[in-house]
Amino acid sequence: MEKLIDIQQLRKVYTDGHTIVEALKDVNFHVKDGEFVAIMGPSGSGKSTLLSILGGLNHPSNGDVIVDGIHIYRLGHEKLADFRREYLGFVFQQHNLVPYLTVAENVMLPLSITKCSNKEQTVMASHILERVGLTDKGNRLPSQLSGGEQGRAAIARALVNEPPIILTDEPTGNLDSETAAEIIDLFQELNNKGQTIIMVTHNEAYAKEANRIARIFDGKMDS
């Protein structure tokens, strides 16, 4: 497998008045194409900061983030937005589904800024809903879904534009154990088909389902 993500000497410093906090300290980290990597660490260790920088959402203080040969923080604002749309799918802990849109309409949201026609968007949404096991739920509202189904809908939205990388932050954090296991199983299924996944989690059992665990403590990484 080729190296898809290469992070070199990454440092992130926050300042609050006279206080300086080093959230990340010279982190070196890489992910191969097709890997499923779990990032673990205690609260405040820097895992979510690392994920937000990987996602092109939080400029580092120093260091390089290289994805598929692209130095993403050397891109201008518009090019960085293009990069996120082309390369990344995000799955959040709260799912962030729009309550007054149907499941299919939620899934199509990332396509609204593309040149796809309405018909093409509908076909793409239908295809991805089938892939995550929600074929017959497209016309329902999020409130009419179970927790596991809402998680699947959020994953479908992240996948609809076929990004090579999925970034997910505590995707099972608010779910019961049975529903959480469903979501992890789906990530494994997607990974087995070649999807690259980076998952921040506090759950050791779920992290062990990934190909590799990278641990972060006090802003420093061991992998």
C-alpha cells in the first residue's frame, strides 16, 4: 500500500492571553492507502486537534500535512475547500443530520455544490444508501430512524461524493453498545472494500477492530 497521508513535524500552539498551550508537539504520522487507523488518547491529548488539521479545518503552527502528494496548507482558501470536497468525508459524533430534510436529502447535501444534476444526485444518494443498508429509508426524516440508522445515514453522506478518506471523531460516543458495534462493523466492511478510515475513539475494544492503533498523549504520538 502506498502512503496516502504523511504528517511531518506537526506542531499546534494555542494562546489564551498569557497562556501558551502546545496541543501537538512535533507529530510525525502516516497512513497508507486503504488503512483503517484508530487514534486513541486521553481527553485533551490532542486527538481531535490532529483530526481537524488532517481535515483541512485547522491550520498547524508548524509542519507539513501531505495528502496524496498535496501539501494541503500551502493551498489557498478556495483550493483547500476543493481539496476537502474531493478527498474527505466527515462523520461526526452527533451525526449532524438536518432534522427537516429526508435521509436522501441529507445524503445529497455534499453534492449541492457540485455540477451534478438533480437526477444524478438522486441516483448517487440511492446507490450509497443501498451500500450502507438504508435502501428503504431514503424518504424518512432522521427522527424516524434508530440511532444506528442515523449513524449509517451520516456515513452515507460522508461517502456520497466518493472521497478516498473518511475522518470520524468518536462515531460511537453517544450510541449503545449494540448500535455502536453496527457502526464499527460498517466501517470494517467499507475498509475491506478499500476505503481509508481514520477514527478517533476512546474505546479500546472498537480501536482494536482497526488495522492499527496510533496513541497520542500530551500532544506526542507513538505511531
